[in-house]
Amino acid sequence: MKKNASFLDLSVNKADNSIYIKREFEANLQLVWQAWIDPKLLDKWWAPKPYHIETKSLNFEEGGQWLYAMVSPKNEKDWCKADYITIEQLKSISWLDAFCDEYGNETLGKPRSFWTNVFSEKNGTTTVNVTLQHESQADLEMMIQMGFKEGFAMALKNLDQLLSTLNTP
């Protein structure tokens, strides 16, 4: 892999209640995009190890939903959902996420994040720019306290590893 294969820029902006992530992958855009929309691939990278996720359902269309459980090594399940807002094929995906029960009913008192994910490719390197917008600074702080930054950085490393197994010259 090239030197910049695991480039990660992650910052928090408390003034606008956002988390910004820029991540480069040594893989083509189509492959990286597929890893973000295919439940079989998402299940292999989305959670930080030793956790994994299990997708219950994924309807990848505007107005659709991804419902999944983050599963602990003791098989404890924390449910989450992403309600897809906009999809621009091979360019961007936005969704509103929430903690929920196994049926998609939102858990009150937990933060929601509005995700905007923008994909681009240059010379075989795909860059994903992610913005998580929160309604309040309290929600942003709760996400940070829950370990989002560390956990998502680990998940993106999992994606690097997965892409290296899928990427054929």
C-alpha cells in the first residue's frame, strides 16, 4: 500500500456541533462506494473490533433505512438505524442516524447525527469526506464521550483491510 493509504483527518468543531472526517483509501471509487452500501461488506468493517455489526435490513434508496446491531464479544446487541435522506450515485450519501430497538423505534435521550458522506477519486485513491452534524453541543459531547472518534477511526482501518482483500490489480 502507498504511504497515504491510511490518511485520516478527524476534527471536532464545537462552534457548529460537528465532527469532520477526511479519509483516503487506496482503492477505486466503485469499490469504496460498494463497501458503504452493501450490507455484506458493511457487516465486515463498520464496527470497531472486537465488536461487529449484523445488518437486519438495508433498503438503499432515498427514504430507505439501514437497521443494524452493534454486537459485543458477549453477544450483547445495541441497535442503530440510518434513515437515508439523499443519495447521489458514486458521489454522496446522507442519512440521519439514531440509536433504536431491533424494530427501528428510536431510543429517546440518545444523540442523533446527520451524516453527509462525499466520495471522490483521484489517481486510484478514493477520498471520503464525512460530516456529522448534531442538534446541540450536548449531543456532540455525548457522541465524543461514547468514544465515537476512536471507534470510527478503528472501523475505517477495518475498511482499509477489507478493501485490500477486495482490490484486485
